[in-house]
Amino acid sequence: MTAITHHIPDAMLAAYAAGNLPHHFAVAVASHVSLCAHCRAALEAHQAMGGALLEASGSVAVSGSMKADLLAQLDAPATPEPDYTRRGIYPGPVVAALKGQDPKWKTLGMGVRQSILSQDRNGSVRLLYIPGGQAVPDHGHNGLEMTLVLQGSFSDDTGRFGVGDIEIANQDLEHTPIADPGDACICLAATDAPLRFNAFIPRLLQPLFRI
Amino acid sequence: MPETKTEISEQTVWMLAVRDRKDREAFGALFDHFAPRLKGFIMRTGCSGAQAEEIVQDVMLTVWRKASMFDPHRAQVSAWIYQIARNRHIDIIRKESRPVPEELAEDPDAEPDASQILAVEQEAGKLKDALSSLRPEQREMIEKAYLGELTHQEISTQTGLPLGTIKSRIRLGLERLRHELKGLRE
């Protein structure tokens, strides 16, 4: 496995730590951090900053009965949360988004497949499957798109992206990612807007295919 | 030259007692230290006192239940509790579950490395000093960012704080952990 060379910008990690990154992007950040020690250390540095602020924040007295109430609850049985750990190529946060199930792939044509993990009016997060050597259709973005490679690799004008690498593209980038020859490339793609495909599928059909 | 700390902070000692021995007295001490700070911190986001207390209660219960995930080689107690507080706050307000990275649990039988724990604490102390030397409006900006009141675009236009050294310290803690986990698998 090659080293991860494309990381998450610091401001985005700070926003993620603070909980102010939209849900779809938070899935991509949590997934990348699960794979990348560099970004985990950077995220934990932001947590240290948050901790310093918490230490220095003005205290407000809590109600008198609170501590006793809490101590009385310590032995109460906790509802166990489902434990979503890495499965094959999928890091924990992706497995959590899949609720522990296998991806439900839908064909988009030309061997390309997708599996939508979640979507709403604020964007979407999905898995993309692109056969080796195949181009992801030329597309621009209305907003921001984060693409995390989980298997194989792809290349575009800005460089080569292997397992664990994350590409962050804004609307200024018109790029043509091509899956490198070999294994199919499987990516996690999060966006805050519907994608506009310039070719491949007429724009009219976009709502139908949700791409 | 600031005085070099040679002892691990009492907060870390309490947290380790909770993690390793389910020590209720140590948990009580953590509560006395953090609950009022957490309440003040959460109220900065505009929460009412009653709602803030509800979140504090939830955060402290999570601290007790997830204590096994605390690793002092990577995080100060305050940093660890900060992230729990942000996560629980959002989960409660938005009624959704925040995506979180896979946890890296320390091998419970691993010998603690006091010099690494102290180094992380010292770096955190430097951050605290750096914060107190900021102009009030700068500090307010930083506070807003870490309370989730600025978008990442807004954060990226703010001047960053010197997170470099603490980052490399945490990195060392992660490397130590990776080494340990490898040992476990063999």
C-alpha cells in the first residue's frame, strides 16, 4: 500500500471537530481520518485546542442534585450502540452509513455503478464503482465535492489518487478523473450539490439517476 | 524558561483511575472540575441553563462509559472531553448520529509512557498560554470556531494558532499505539 499523499485541509478538520461540517462531508472526513494517521494527529490537535478553550471557559455552577443523580446512574445498564468496524475496504464510518449491510449497487452505464448512502437537500454521500481504465464522465460541480479512494486509484489533471487519498474539488475545477488500469476504483464521494455531468447522461435525466 | 512539569496532572490521574479501576471518587473529582466548565462552555452557544445541564449530564455519563477509549499518550482529558461534548451536543440538538472515526483503543496492559504523557500535557499547557495572550476579539473568533459557529470557509480566513508542535507530539503517541497494536496481533 502506498502512502497517503492527499489530505484534508486544516480548516475543514477544525470545522469537523467543532461539529460544523455538513453531515455528508463529515462521513468523508471521519472515513479519511480512520485511514490516515497524519490527519488523525491534526484532528486531535484541534481537539487539544478545544480542550484548552474548555479549560479556560468561565464556570457556571450546576444544580445541587446533579452530581448525586449522575452517580446514581453510573451502574444503570447502557443500551449498547452498534459497533461498526472496518469491513474489507470499507472503514468504520462507511460501514456505519451502510448500517452494517453490503452496498446496494445501481448501474449507471459503461460499467460505472453507485450506491447512495444518504442524500437530502443539503447534498449526498455515495459509493462509486469505476472499472479500471474507465473515465468518470466529465463533470463540473455546483458546490464542493470530496472523493475518498477506498480501492484502486484514479488520476486527473491535479494528480494521482490512491487508497486513502482524498480529493477536494470546488466548482472551479472541471476535471476528468480516470480510474487507473487494474482493479476497479471504488470511491466514497460526498457533495453538497447535485453533480452536473457534461456528457454521458443528459442533464434532464439527472434527477432520475440522482447523480 | 518556564518551569518543566515533572508530574502528570490530577485530571489525567483521575481519568486513568476511572478508566482502569472504575473509580467513582475519581469520577466525582472529574465532575467537580469539568461539569461547571462544560455548562459555561455549552451556554456560550446560546443554550439555556437547563438544556446545558442536560447535555453536561449526558457528556459525563459518556465519559464514564467510554473511559476505555481515553489514551493520555495522545490527548489531555480536556481535549477528549471537548470532543465528546461537541458530539453529544450535536447528536442531542440535531437528533442524529455524528459520523466518527474508528476508535483506536490502547492495549490495557501496555505500560504507560510517562514522558510522552507529560509531553502532551506540556504542549497543551502552551496552547492554553497562547490563548490567554490573544487579543479579546481574536480569542472570541477562535472560541466561535471551536464551538461550531464558523464554517470551514470562515475558519480558513482566520489566522491559525500554532498547532504544529502538539500535532507532532500526538503523532508520536499514535506511532506508539500502532506499534502496540501490531504487538497484540502477533
